[in-house]
Amino acid sequence: MKLLTVKSVDEVKKILIGNFQSIDMYEKVDIDDCLSRVLGQDIFAPEILPSFSRSSVDGYAVNASDTYGASESLPAFLEFIGEIKMGTEAELIGFGQTRYIPTGGMLPPGADAVAMVEYTEKLADQVMLYRQVGPGENVIKAGDDVKKGDFVISKGTVLKEAELGSLAALGINSVLVYKKPVVGIISTGNELVSRQVGELQKGQIRDINTILLSSIAKRLGADVFECGITIDNYDQIFEEASRLLPEVDILLLSGGSSVGTLDFTAQVLEKLSNKNVLVEGIAIKPGKPTLLAKVNNKAILGLPGHPVSAMMIFSYFGEILIDILSGSKDIKVKKICTALLTRNIPSSAGRTDWVRVKLEFDQNSYKATPVFGKSGLITTLIGTQGYIEIPPHKEGLEGGSTVDVVFWS
Amino acid sequence: MKLLTVKSVDEVKKILIGNFQSIDMYEKVDIDDCLSRVLGQDIFAPEILPSFSRSSVDGYAVNASDTYGASESLPAFLEFIGEIKMGTEAELIGFGQTRYIPTGGMLPPGADAVAMVEYTEKLADQVMLYRQVGPGENVIKAGDDVKKGDFVISKGTVLKEAELGSLAALGINSVLVYKKPVVGIISTGNELVSRQVGELQKGQIRDINTILLSSIAKRLGADVFECGITIDNYDQIFEEASRLLPEVDILLLSGGSSVGTLDFTAQVLEKLSNKNVLVEGIAIKPGKPTLLAKVNNKAILGLPGHPVSAMMIFSYFGEILIDILSGSKDIKVKKICTALLTRNIPSSAGRTDWVRVKLEFDQNSYKATPVFGKSGLITTLIGTQGYIEIPPHKEGLEGGSTVDVVFWS
């Protein structure tokens, strides 16, 4: 494989943004199952919210003009004609009359304000008010939240608790959401056996990348098609990949890291995409031998075989890709924590380095210690919280400096 | 309800940490279903990893001593006796002999190093080496990743892709995980009807808090028991809560916000907890009328009825509580984004203010605009990404200052 035209991380990002778009397929889903799904339609209010004027305090529903001039020394006296019950239609009050109203209760016809109970005194069949209230005071008017026909939630919003609550409030019980992107995973390598195999033969290792990539895809909100293990042979890989491609939106080929396997993967990508290979190598460590091809709006990623590399590459670029395909228009922010670097990290200029780190909390601040194990050693990731990025223009970071640690999730 | 002993946000945090502990219940789960679950046992390696010494490059397996002194001008000549196939046991090489080995291939007995293919030349039945290699060079030794019996992952770790990959590598297919905390939700209020109701009667509103609180609980990794709507009556609330409490770890009572309802909730908490009420009001806006009681290791939360308040209180304190109960020992970091505040925010000293904001990206930086709608208006949360916290010792924030926005999720 040539890897002559290695691209920077930012170039690959731009290629993803410029070449892929949201999947134009939707499904109708009950809002109880919509958490974290991406809304596939604009939502307009089918009704007014709240549907009636409500009191925002416990107090007495009044006609504001009946209270004008009321004070501690000269209270207003109103005729008490009963209580308003929650959840029922409130009965009329006339001028000079009042009813007790609990918070959330319906403002009765004839009233336009509520006097807080704190500034009143109840006598047998009269209520004394010690303060005047203005029209609309302590009232949430019908439609204060939303008017009928108002634009409420836009297509492309990731549905979280507030949006689901708003839909529930408006009586909208199901909505169109974007179909979830589907990620297909093929692990290639003659040395691989399923993780369920009890005793390994000499020369065999268990397939790690399937569960690794599948976990990332699920965490990023995609559905997953696990295709198991394919032997390291062009025809076999091509056949499996062709069979899987129509079923998925992103196809991951995670191969061995030998030159032969990389060549097979490169050839399969070239053939399947009709030579529409967009990336042949990234200036990143770990993860340089990464391939990206495009077939219609589908992405085929050839990932490095080393699990640490495969994981970091797919976490990073997979997130961008899944976000694009899923239709999400939300602002993306990563979990970042500032930490003190405990030792120097060497790095080569001209490429991005992602260095995994362990965090410790010590004397009110975090300390980040880089982990330097080979990227074939999966357990070096255990106990790491995330990574530090060293940009291409920097040659390493000094111990004692302050760094940003990007969390895995 | 008195609310005489209002506590600060930090005090409530300490009360949660000091009074609750992880649920001491576990279940055995296949690692495919363990993403984001909390490990309930320490993991030791049942076998060595990798189980055989492997090449980390494409090249020739050699006995290092056969290569000493080799150089461009004076190459070493070794007898070529074949190739090593991936996934099969490699056959012996003797002194003066070599076999081609792909990346990840098993190092043959008799070899202790690999010469990179770049520095070799293959003749008919001989290989010329232009550089010497030292013992162990380009080799990942058996056990380099993990030795048998090594401590690998500690109880309390949240299982993410790296941990699941490591378990797969070690042939561990299922593990003990902590039982998920179960959150029970009771919505109280005579004005409430189910969100499925088509046409509302005057005075009725749809139950929002159930889907709101249930979405948050699911997002935080809990299981949910939705109990529907209870009428606003002490006996009814007590009966429902007593029935639900044995089934859950956290019981949420989200009531109307009228004084009467608050009193009922307070009485129910007092009775159920045998007067072990830990919090009666928090110095926070929104969310002051929040109650917390403890029954054994179970928490009962009386939440404010306004959906915005209920959501913010349960997002914040529910996350702390669910983390404690779930057994997680992971470092917690929130998604935070730095933004320019577009206008002044007033605030009262002596209490914490959480102000929801909308973010816009403008000229390379984020601008945060506060949203001031009443906390009864659920749709004011739509389009907000998170909130700004104004601590008790500050009286507001100035427009133009730089603020941290904490993301909802």
C-alpha cells in the first residue's frame, strides 16, 4: 500500500463534512423511545400551552381593579365565594368577589390577577387584601408558553428531556426521527478467533476489534451489524464487504496490520467504491494506515489492525461521520479536563499525536500521566480516561505544563 | 411546609455523599451487554496476553546473534526455510536460518528477533540482512500485555470500549456488574392527565414530569418504574409511595407546587423515612422547594412541581445520587464550553442560581444568551444547551464577561 498522499486530521475532517450528508430516511417513533434520537421534522404547536390561564401562586383570584389602593392601613374587602379546585373548570367571579386559588389552578372567568395569600387575611365570608395587584399579576396566561401554530422544535434537534417534555405537554405522542446510521463491522485476519473460544491454539488471538468498534458505534448512537471474522484473502474480504454494504451506512474493515492485509483492504475499497478512495493514510499517531472510500452516501473505513489505533481512529472520525449521517444539528462539545502533565511527551512535528493518559486527583488538581505502551497492547487503555492531542506544529509537550485531556466519552 | 433550614448546593452534595452508598447487588452479564455498566468484581487475568511472542513488523524471524555486525557493505546471509502463516504454530528455525514473518505472526521457536523487511533482500534460498538486530527487537513477547494472574480491571470501573476489548482479549465473556439503580416516578396533581389524552378539559394539563424525569434517569444509567399520576391527597400519595418504595432505589415525588401539595409530600417523606428527612429546601433557583429523605439506602426526593425546576434539580442531584448507588468509581467531568455572555444576569447573593442559556457560534467563539422564562414554561428549555451557575457569593454576572456553560448532557 502506498500511503503517499497522507492527509492531516483537519483535512480528513473537511473531507468527511464535504462528502457525506444526513441519511434521508425517517421513522415514526413514540416519544418514550425517542431519547437521544434526532428529530426528522419541524414541530409546530397543534394547540395552545397552557390551554388556560393559571395562577403561579397560592392566593385569591381577583379582578385587579377591585384591589387598587389597597394597603396595610386600608385593606380591600372582597366577598369570598369559594375555592377553585385543581383540574376542574373554575367558576365565574363577579366584581367585588374572590375565590381561593392554589398554584396552577385555573383562573376563573371574571378574574384577571391573583393576590398572594401572604398579603391577605380570610374572615368568615370575606377576604381582606393588604396590597393592590395589577392585571395579569401572578398569572401565567393561556398561550404564555406556546401559541397554536408556533414553531417549537426544529428538524435536526437531538431529542433530550426538555424536548420530550415539551412534546408531551403539547399532546404530541410520536414524531418522525432520522433512521439511525448502521455500522457494519468485518474483522479480517487468519490469526483471529471469536472471543467465545475457550482455549487458544498457538498463533491464534481472540477478535477484540469487533466488540471495541461495536461499543463505540453504539455509544455514538448507531445500530450495529457484527459480521464476525473473515480470512485474510482478497476474494473473501471483497465478497463479505459487498454482501454487507447494502445493509449499512458505514462499513468498517478492521484488518491485520501486515502489508499484505493492508493491500487487500486497499484493493477492496478501490473496487467497491469504483476508485472513489478519499483518504489513504492520515498524519496521526496512532492510526496512520487508515483508508476511507465513498460509495454513494456510504463510508467504507479501512482501520488499522492494532486495537488501540482502531479504537482511537474510529472514536474520533466515527463520531464526526455518525453525527453527519444522523442528521444532528446540535452543537458538539467534548468532555475536557485541565490537568498538569507529569512528564515530557516527545512527538514528531508534521503529524498529530494522540497520547492516552491516566488522570489522578492530587491536591485540588488533576495530574495526567501519559501511557506509552505499543498500540497492539489493548490493556494499556484500561484506567486511561482519555487522551492529549499534540498538534502537528508542536514537537512534544513539557512535563509540568498544563494540558487539556479529552475524555473517551 | 417550613423550609426553615434551607441548605446550600454544596451541603446537599455532602449529605448525599455522606448518607448513601453503592447498592450491594450484582448480576452476571455477557460483555456484549456491558457497555456503560459498572464492574462489580476485580478482574485478574485468567491467561497470558498475548499468548505467544509475535512480530510487530513484516520481516524475517532470526536469531539475533546471527545478525551481529551485519551492515550495508557487509550483509549477513541466512538460509531461507519458508514463511510463517498467520494463525498457525510457527515451526522451529535453527542457527543460520530464517523464515518470513508477517506483522502479528508467531515468532518461531529458535528465533528471538525480527529483521524489518525494509533492510533485507531475498535471494532464491537465502536472505541478505543489511542491519543487525538485538534480541527482542520488533517482537511483542508473550505476556507483554498481561501476565497470568495480573490485576487487570478494578471493581467500580465503568465498562467502556477499552475494558470490553480487554475482557474479550482475555477470553472473559461475562462479568459481574452492579445492579442498575431503579428510579420510581410518581406525578401528583389533580390537574394532571396522561400525555396520551387527546383533548384537554378546562383546568387540565398533561403530565410532563414523568417523561422528563424518566428520560434523565435513563440517560444517567438507571432503570425506571413509571407510576403514572396520583391525585393530590395525603393517603393516596402515601399509599402509592409505600407500594413503590420496595421496588426502587430512588423514589421521585413530583408534585404540584401549591402549598397544600408540598405539605402532603413533606408529610409522606417524614412518615416513610421515620422522620429521617435530610433536606428541607435548597438555596438554589430554580428548585428551592426540594425535599430529601432516607430509608435505609434508598432516597426519596420531593421535587418541585414546575418542570424546569424538577428537571434541573434531578439532573444535578440525581446524577450524584445515581453515581453513588451504581458503584461507579470513575472520575466525573461535565461537558463545559466557554462562552461570551451577551447580557447582564441579575442574581441574589446567598443562593446558587442556575440560568439556562442558548449558545450561538459567532466569529470563532460561542455567545451565551440567558433565557429567563418562568420555570413553569417547559418550552423555554428548547434550544438551550445548558446552564450557567452563579455561585452564592456573587450578585449576578456582567454582559461581555466570559462564562462556563455546563451542557445538559
